[in-house]
Amino acid sequence: MELEQNQLLRFTTAGSVDDGKSTLIGRLLYDSKSIFEDQLDAVASTSKRKGMDGVDLALFTDGLRDEREQGITIDVAYRYFTTPKRKFIIADTPGHIQYTRNMVTGASTANAALILVDARHGVIEQTKRHAFIASLLQIPHLIVCVNKMDLVNHEESYYQKVVQQFEEVASKLLIKDIRFIPISALNGDNVVNRSEHMTWYQGAPLLHVLEHLHISSDYNKVDARFPVQTVLRPQREGFIDYRGYAGRVASGIFRPGDGVVVLPSGFSSTIKTLEQNGKEIQEAFAPMSIAMTLTDDIDISRGDMIVRENNQPEATQDFDAMICWLDSAPARPRAKYSILHCGNEQKAMIKEVVHQIDINTLNGNEGDPNLVMNAIAKVQVRTTRPLMVDAYRENRQTGSFVLVDDATHNTVAAGMIL
């Protein structure tokens, strides 16, 4: 299948402190010529001032360190670059243990995760933590970059050891697609260009892998789900009786003439037209933003969901979920929070903490109901009215939600429905 031109790929980077994440991102931007001249000049002069021979690649991404040191919180730094084959968004998350929540935030919409491993140290506790979060969030593609190969004389044995260690960890997790690449971010080996020092590695360099990852099948094309964000009533000439429903297709494929059901009301209708940017289209699929019109005049509002007659999500007020607690204030027992799910907002409470995950051993610890920042736990949630949900492993869009504290307006938890 031919690659869709300029398809967007989101990827997140994860690794322990000083594994070379900033240098790797800098190298990707530098070697793919995705840096403006003025940025290049500024970094080159700073590198010279520091007494370095070449350009300090980490400076392309570490400009945010100054803000961090001034006490300005940078949760996740997003960077954008484009090659002739694809557009990329990089979510760069901090590597420290206390930033587990940041990785959850940055990775929640990613197609791929880059996990950096220092070739000298192999798979460490932090690597296992990042692999676990990637598997929890069902990130479709995992690329393990075995970095700093220049410090082990580019020897294959160090690379093979990391592959073996990581595969052992991955065997206990749900990860669909894992690739391994030996790199030197500092020298550029196997990042954008193939390495001359590691002829034993027969695979492609990192950028080539990112450009050719097959991501069309990352979206669920089977379960048709269209959460309504807003109702369009233009009330102008030519549109007097127009009633359209706008939103982003969460999953599945919709076509004019399809029989649909509106939830939660249960009324049936048929799709009359599909429009994108004012033009009629013959099919809509995730993650397209569209307007839909139906043949029947049904009372539909924000938070409703349009689905196929023979394939409907579960309407439920009670469900189990894995959540990551994001707030600095701990969870209050049986407190009411606002739950946001596919444009639907209502009240919910955490009925019970079933068990918490020990992020170091990946085992479940029962009997600890206290959810503090960065805690990952299996919980039972109850909502005031039914939500239309799918299991997160089948549908990342309709299987995810956030909880908001009404008093502080903080987003306190991100959840994945089991």
C-alpha cells in the first residue's frame, strides 16, 4: 500500500536522565534539515562559547531547561518537523521517576514511542517503567534506540544484550510491534543516515523507520463511532433548514446512506451527507473532523454519539478502569469529579481502588486506597448517567476519559476503560 503523502505521525520519547534524548531529537532535526538558520546560528555560537568543536545538538531541545530552572513548569514539550514523506509531532517528556504523569500525557495520542537505552547500562528500572506505560496506553509501535554505541566501540554484543533484556520485559506486556535500532545520537550513526561503524546491523536508520511506519491500521476501522461536538444551525440564506452535527470521527467508517443510531436516545436514521471544509465527501474515518446531516430531524446535542445499528458501544454507569493520578493533591474517597468522555461531561466518583500498580515490579498491590500523584491504579468508576464506552484496548478514543476537580478545575486523572 502506497504511503499517504504527508501523513501525520505523533511519537513520544522516553528514557532515563542523560540517556541522550535531547541529543537524539537535536540530531533528527539537524540531519533532516528541519532547523531554521537563525536557530542554527544561535546554537552554533553558544556551542563555540562553551569551547566545543562542533554543534551541541542538545541545545536545540534544551532551551526549555532555563524555564524549568526558573520554576516555570514545562510538563511536555512538543516539537514539529516535516520531511518530504511525513509530518511529525514529537512529545518530549522528562525522564525522572516523578514525571510518570508527564509520560502518560505525552504518550496518550502517540502512534509510536521511542525508548532510549544506554548501551553501557542496558535495561534499567526506568526502561521497564516506560515500557509498561507504553503498553498500558496501547501505543501501537515501540522503537527501542540502543544509544551511545560509540562508547562501546560499536560492538554488536552490547546491542544484542539490550535486545534480549528488553524482549524479556516485553513478554509480560501487551506490545504489538517492537523494533530495535543501535544508534549514536551524538555522532549521527543510524539516526538519519546509515552507520559505517555498524555494518553488522542490516536494518534501516531511525528516520527511515519513522517515515515508513504503517500507521493507517492504528485506528479502529471496524467500530463506527461519531461523538457529536456541536450542532450546526447556520440560519442564513440557503441553509434555513440545515441541521448538521460536527465532530471528529473517533473510529470506524461512515458513508452517506448508512443506517445509524443516535445514543443515548436510541433513535434511528440514515446519513444524508458528510462534509469536510464545506465540501461533500463520500466517506469519513478517524481522525477526520466532519459535519454530518441525517435524513430525519432528531433532537441531538453535544455529548451524544452516532453509531451503526448493528455495532454499538456499551451504555453503562459502572466500569473498571486503569487511571494515572495527575494531581499533586491526593484523591478524596468517594468524592464527586467531572468526567469528560468524547465531548460528554457529567459527574462521577471513584467507587473503589481495586489495586495499585507498583511501577518498579509491575505487580498489583491491594489494600492501598490512597491515590497520590503519579499513582497508577485499577479502580471502579460510577457515573451519574450512562456513558457510551468501549474497552480502551479496542478503541483508544471511546475507551479513554479524564477526571476534573470542580473546585480547582485541575485535570486530576487520566483513565483507560477495561
